[in-house]
Amino acid sequence: MEVAGKKILVVGAALSGVAAARFLAGRGALVTVNDAKPESELEEAAVLRAAGIEIVSGSHPVELFENADLIVASPGVPLALEPFRRARTAEVPIMGEVELAGRFLRGRLVGITGSNGKTTTTALVGELLAQAGLHVQVGGNIGTPLISLVEASRDDGFTVIEASSFQLEAVDQLHFFAATILNITPDHLDRYDSMESYAAAKARIFDNQTADDFAILNADDARVSAMRGLTPARAIFFSRARTLEEGVSLRGDEIVWRRGGEETVLLGRGEIGLRGAHNLENVCAALALGLACGAGVESMRETVRGFKGVEHRLEYVAEVGGVRFYNDSKATNVDAAIKAVEAFEERLVVILGGKDKGGDYAPLARLLGERGAAAILIGAAADKIASAIEAEGGSISVYRASTMQQAVEKGFELSEAGGVVLLAPACASFDMFRNFGHRGRVFKDAVRELERK
């Protein structure tokens, strides 16, 4: 893909947008970065200008879009915006940062998407391939812009990519050698008009696959398993709920791989160090991806045994006065929060709330009631969550907090020795925090402040 001398508009000046702009400018493109925020709020403005990149901020001028040779959209910017429609009318090509990176990356791409479990599975797959002696790099929605991995990519290597639905919306030529959709549950319904359109965005991960590729599919998720017909790739199904005749699944206390009448024991269930049944599902998917990429069974077994998870995903923080604190800030939708709650048998105090994403909190409210949990509500969605709890009978003790520090202190006050305070917000973070990582770090800082008292 030749970009030298082309007028390229990068929309969105967050992490991936800045990385894309610098990459393109370094290859001779005439780059303009556009963001709706004022320039004073753009953290990398000075870096962009030092690289010779023009910045247009505060609005999205239509003429910028119509007069570009190419538009690169950051994942946080909805493609339904009017300037994008005008650009399409003017026949200006539009792609995302992941699609752009795919035009330059060498080697095979491994794609992982789903409503929940993406980051844990992506991190584990990266370790599985690395410990198997394969050249691998990891990026995408997990935190490292994919475009920044281009230079280090190799023809004989793998790039493991966590892909969000936002990133997949703009897929055109992106080709995954192995791809999985872990699950599809209600999420981002503040951006998509239906579950069908949300699922369709996820399904684009299978676009451009061939019969030489692999599709890893969740046999326990009816919407995902039905996507078998969307790709000619070789399918490997996985399940934590039943033993499959073909695929990776649980048989008793062992994860087994069955294919063509043969069976291989991959791992004992007790060898997995991660909490929660959902993480058993993530491990099954990761093992299937590892097998597709040629990783050996023994090396994968050793890797899973030593894998401790990733930050902000059921992350143990500390024990204070016999009360343990867990950070699951990445539980940004209702289903993820439910899975986090289900991972504990101890008495729970759950910190919920943030920016609402259009989800239904009733199932979470019912589960909390069944568990006898207490809820501490923060953020913009607090009233909506409280209403859902009240509609379910109001059997849950509900408290409010205006800051994370207050929430942590209240959680400790409500807990007894042996109990757990769990941050599982079921919401986005952007009302009070920069992102879910910032929210998780503030939670951990508040716990450490409590330790010092």
C-alpha cells in the first residue's frame, strides 16, 4: 500500500490514532489529525506537530473528509457520523487503524473478539505461542496499537490481535489465519441499534478467510456457533459445558481435544490458576488457537499452569482486615459483571456503576439478590441500576458513593473477615475516569490507602 504524497485524514487523536498518524507521516503521507476535542485536551498534540502533522480540533469539518485521499478512523469514533457519510458520497476510502496495519504486517494474523474474555484470551495465546518457540507479538485493543508492531513483524511470525467490534466495523481486506469469537452478549447498545448489528460487526473477523485458515467457535453460544456458515475456514469448536465429539472441551476434570476419532488430554481443570467458569472457557479457546498455530501440547500445558491472568480482570489487589479486594474494572457490561460475581462463593460487596451502555441490569440484580450481596453504586448509571434492583424486589442492600475512595471504604465497612469487595462496574468508565484501566488503578490506589490507615 503506497501512502507517500497522499492526503490522509486520521480521525481521533487517542492512542491508535496518534500511532497511525506518526506511521503514515513517517512514510511520506501528508497527514492531518482531526478530533472533536479542543487541542488543549489532546495529550499528544506537541508530538504530532513535531512530526509535521497538522491538527484540526474542536469539530469535524466536512471539507476535511471530502477532500482527503484516505481516511483512517480511530475505533472510538462512530462511522455513522455525518462527515463519514459525506466522505463515502465523495468516494473517499475509509479504514480503521487495524485495517491499515493489516496492509503492512508480515506473517500470520490471529484475531480474538467477543463481548467478554478478549484480553485474557489474547494475553494467554501470546504466551502459548511464545513458549512454544514461535515468533509472536501481541497488540490491538489490548493496549498496543497494531500499527506500532509493523516494523517488528516477520514473515515466519504471528501477530495476535485483540479486536473490538469498533475495530472490526471497518474491515475490508484484513485476513486472519486463525480467528475466534468467544461469545456475544449485550454490549455497546449505546452505539449499535440492535444485537444483530453488534453481532454482525463481530462477525467481520471471519471476512476474507480461506479454506486454509481456522475459525475457533464457541459451541455453547448459539449466536456464535451459527456463524460456522460465514467462513470457509476449518472450524474448531470449544465448550466448557459439554464434551464435544470434535473440538476442545471439558470431559470430567480434563480439557480434551478430539479430532478424527482421536483424543488428546490437554490439561487438567485443576491446573488452571484463574478464577471463574468463564476463564475455563477462555482457556479452551486459547488452547484451540494454539493448536491451530502449531503449538505443542506439553509447552501449552506448562504455560497455562503458570498463567496468572492480566491486570483489571479479576485481579487480586490486597487483603485488609481479613477482607479481600478484587479489581475487575474490565467488567464493562452486565454479562461480564455477572461472570465476575459467579466466580466467588464468599459474601460479596460489589461496586457497580459508570457510564451506561444500554444494558439490562435486571439479571445482575437478580443474581446479587440470590447471593445476598450488597451493592455500592457510583457514576452516571447509579440511578438506573438502583431502579433495576428495586424492580427485582429490592432485597439487596444498596449504598451510594461519589468517589472510588468512598466506595472502597464503604465496602470495607460493610464486610466481615472472609468477605470480598469486588469492583465489577457493568458499565463503561468515561463518566469519572479516562478508561477502564484508569478506573482500576484508582480502585487499587484506594485499597492501598485503606491498608495504610
